[in-house]
Amino acid sequence: MGRGRIFCRLVAFFAMKIAELNHVALRVRDVDASIRFYRDVIGLPLMPRPDFNFRGAWLRIGTYQELHLIEGGSARPDEEGARDNHFALRVTDFEASAAQMQAAGVVFRGPVRRPDGARQIFLKDPDGHVLEVCGELPPVAP
């Protein structure tokens, strides 16, 4: 039996059970500008953060997930409109969210409809990180 097969069997045997996505961390150039964007434009509330030895901020996404901003440079997408290197936030009212972003002067691409019917808007934070706002997602199969 090859090493690859043994590895795959070990992974399957010891596979951990993931409860949820806890947080997404983004490296940003200016944590204050990023806080203004994610708090004031997107609507994420700030939450307490441990006293690390570097600047940053934590914001709440929904009930349990978090966005961690870490000051100190950033990684920018190489290609305009790239679909990789992004994270998505599901909203309860897609139309109202789109209207709110438009009223705030946020530049975004979309809305577009995925093949499964979900609606998407893509925008960038102050560091160029791509953020997807999505809604009308189809039910998740059990």
C-alpha cells in the first residue's frame, strides 16, 4: 500500500469534528480605517480583544463568528475581480443591504445571481480585501 493511501486512511480515521468557523483574520495597514469600514459601513459591532502586543481589533459577525483585524501591512488581490481570497457575509435582507451600501457611497460589483439562485455583491475594504455580501441562499442539504 502506498504512502498516500496510508495517509488518507489515517486522516479519515482521526478526522476532527468541526463545530463552526470561529473567525477570519485580515492583515490591514490602518486598523482605525478598517474599524470605520467594518463597523460603520458593514455594521459589525466591535467586541473585546485580548491585550496583544500588536494593534488590532475584533468585530462580531452574527452570533458566534468573529473578524480579527491585525495591523501591519496587507495582502492585496493580484487580479481585479478575482473570486478567490474573499470571505462572505450572509445578510437577512439582501435588497435593504444593497440599498444601504449604495446610500453610503460604497462602490461594489453586482448584484449577481449564482447558478443556485443566491445573490451576491462584491466590495473591497480599505486594504483591498474582497468581501462578499450574499443573500437568498438555497437551503443547505442535511
